[in-house]
Amino acid sequence: MKNEVIAFVDDWLVVSPTIEQHLVDLDNLLTRISDENVSINFSKFELLRREIRFVGFVLTPEGIKTDDKKTEAIMKFPTPTTPTQIRGFLGLVNFNSRFTTRLAEAAAPLIEHTTKAKAWQWSEREEQAFENVKNLFCTELFLHHPRQDRGYVLFTDASRKALGSALCQEIEPSDIRIIYMVSRTLKGAELNYYTTELELLAIVWALEKYRSYVYGREIEIRTDHQALTFLRTSRFLSQRLLRWSLMIQDYNLTIKHIPGKANLLAVILSRPPDTPSEQTHEANIYALLARHPKASILKDLKQLRSLQSEDAHLKRLQASEKGQVAIDSTGLIIWNDQHGTRCYLQHVLLQPLVTEIHEL
């Protein structure tokens, strides 16, 4: 039953494609357990669940979610007073690091205090970092299961402090699903790399982190820097760049350059949070929709058509961006760009959308 039962120490999970098959699999497992004289604690037995907690996550047919018990532990963690307590807090949040590309950047001031070389201090800088890290996990986060009939899309970005990447799958031009995210701070000599090297490092590091997903599969890298083009066309490479070039050749890559202004996922990858701008709002909404395909508010906005007709900003866009602004068959105004076709959403609806997504 190795394909039907997943075991982690004494936690067992039975997974089946249908209820009928599930009952057969359970019967086989319980028979085997009885034959081997193994005991089960039936107070912990959960039957016929579409969602279930397992090894610290909530598993669903569509993907995995953060466990609200772990989220609560993060939010209630007291202000650290020693390096040991900081390490405990970072260990707790690192368990959910796959759900965000911002952790390395946000936690950098705290990571500095995990070594004995750094004199202890807790100033406004550390307190702000502590709260920023908590805020990354204050709502339920979601990652999709990968589909075997699709290739992968890799978004990467680098700042002077950290690297970040998001591994996605594009089901349709307007449906990009996030599979996994990683980030880390720069270390040692990496702090002295120039921009092209940092962007290349982000790509190389991401490919290595996602190797079990992407090796042997088609990968489209979308980046706002011409790093890979430089690597493939330059005749004079350092030993480090030459090593990276050889490593990248192991993968089936295509490159799609996206200008930084248009690369909405890059806005939220590894750059520190600033005062939200209109572009930042759009990036955050785009990322939320990518994570939560079940958001229904966009499907039933009866007031949207009237709001669009009263929107002065939208009227200016219609006049200046004729190639990107259009009207669909239902009379709604839509926006066309490299991410596909999407309904134009008024800012007054952003908070209701975010609220519904958080409650999914």
C-alpha cells in the first residue's frame, strides 16, 4: 500500500482519488493493522476528509495551506529578549517559509542577532523587523499542487540584501498558480556582487532549490533583468559565471524578459515593504488571486459595471491605453497585458476582495 498510505513516524495519511476507492484502501489498511497487532488511537482518527492537518500543514485536493495553530503560535510569540529566543522564533516561521518570498529580507535584522559576534540590542529596528515577520503570516496562505501536464514558470528577483523566487505554473494566461516560494539573505562575498551577478545568483540558486520539481521539465524564466542573456552571449566569463553557465545547461530553459515595472510578482519578491503605491496594490492583488482561484467576489460584482462607468481614472485609461483597455461581451471593462485578460477592479473593491480571499 505504499502508493495509498503516507507515513510520518506515527502519523499515517491515506489518500485516494474517489470515496469508493478510499473505503477500499481504508479496509486494506485496517486489515493489515489488525494482522500485525498494531494499535490505533481512534480519538485521533479522522475519516473522509477533504481537508486534513498533516505534518504541520493543512492538505486539500487543490494544494496546501498554513495551519492556523502554527499561525497563532507565530502571532502570539513574545518579544525576544535573548538570541536563543530569536532562534526559536525564526525556527517557527522558517517552517512556513515556502509560503512567502519576503521572509529573508524581513528577518535580516533578527538573523544578525543569532550569532555571538553581534552584541545584543533590541531597538526600534529589531522590533519593526519582528512585527514585519509576523505580518507575513497573519493570514492563511495557500500553495497549489503541481500539475504533471504543465511546465513551470520561474520568477526571480534580487536586492542588495536578499534573493527571492516563486515557482509557478501557468494554466491559462490569466491563471498563474504558485507552487513554492523561497528566499534567503545574501552572505559573505555575495554582498559585493554586481547587479547582473545577483540576478544570475537568484536564478541559479532557485533552480537548485526547485530541482526536484523542474529537472527534466520545461521551465520559462521570467525576469526583469537580462542576466541569462548576458550569460549566454558573453565571450568572457569569470570562473564563477562559467560554473553557473554549465549548471544552467542541465535545465530545459526558455527566457522571457519582463520589464521591472510590469513584473508584478517581482515587486513582492525580495524588496522591502514601503508605503503602498498603486503598483504595489496591483501586485499584491495579482499574487492573492494567483494563490486563491476560488475567490468568487470577481464573479458576482453586480455594482462593478456602474462603478466602472463612474470611474474618471478608467475613462482616462480608455483614452490613452486603447490597446490594453477593452469591453467584454457582458459590458465590463477589461485590461489586457502580459498576464492575460482581467477585469478592471476599482480601488473601492480591493478591501472586500482581500477580505474574502483571507476567509477562503
